[in-house]
Amino acid sequence: MNPSLSYEYIRGLIEGEGCFSFCSIGWSGEKKIKIPSFALAMSRRDKNLIIKVRDTLGLRNKVYEYGPRKRNDGYNRNGMAILIVRDIGQLKNIIIPLCYKKFAGNKKKQFENWLEKIGNDPDIPGGYKFIYKIHKAGFYDKNPKYMD
């Protein structure tokens, strides 16, 4: 059995290949519904590495694989392997503690803006607002997790 990846290594992968964003999941009357999401996307030749990240963190998500795509610009793109986390519990208990105050540069800014938008965007469902509330209350500062 291969050893687990270190959390520092995983954070390095996230810093380079991860994304904190939002997925539109439909409409509720006149209001668009968006949910927070985290994605780690790499070339499909690295699918086993993404699976190892998923397993080390104890995530339940499937790793999706997409074939190569030809674009109008004449370049062929390799296929992609993507891990996407949208589940509130996994975001709150795994992804955010792993990343909280651990990044530098643009990823730090992206992560902080993502947390703020979770709390302030009216299109985000109320259940996800809990993540923002405990962040503002200092929960993640008082309960450090995933220390290497």
C-alpha cells in the first residue's frame, strides 16, 4: 500500500491546480441558485494522483475523466481528470480546514474572496452561509486541522 500524501503536498497541488468557485444548479423562481465548489483538475495522466488526494483527505467524491478535446485554435488538449467537491459537510470539515490561512499569492486571495462570497451572495443557499458564519466567528482559527 502506498503511503498517504502529506497535507503540505496536497496544498501545493491545490495552489497550482485547484479552484474555489461556484456552480449554478438551477433556478428557484426568479433567483439563480449557486453553491460553493472546490475543484482540483489535472491532466488525465495524473488521475491516480487526484485519486490519492481524494483518498488521503477522506473525500467521497468521484474523480471524473474527460477525453482530449480539439479546439478551434488548432491545438489539441489532453484529457482532464477532475475532483469536484460541493457537499457542505466536506467543504466545511475537510477542504476549508485544509486550506484555511495556508496559501500565499493569488490562491490566498481567491480563497478569501470565495469565503466572503459564500456569506454575502444572495444566490447562495442559506445552509452554506453557516460556513461563512463560523469562519467569521473564528472557528477555523481556534480549531486548526491538517497540520503537517
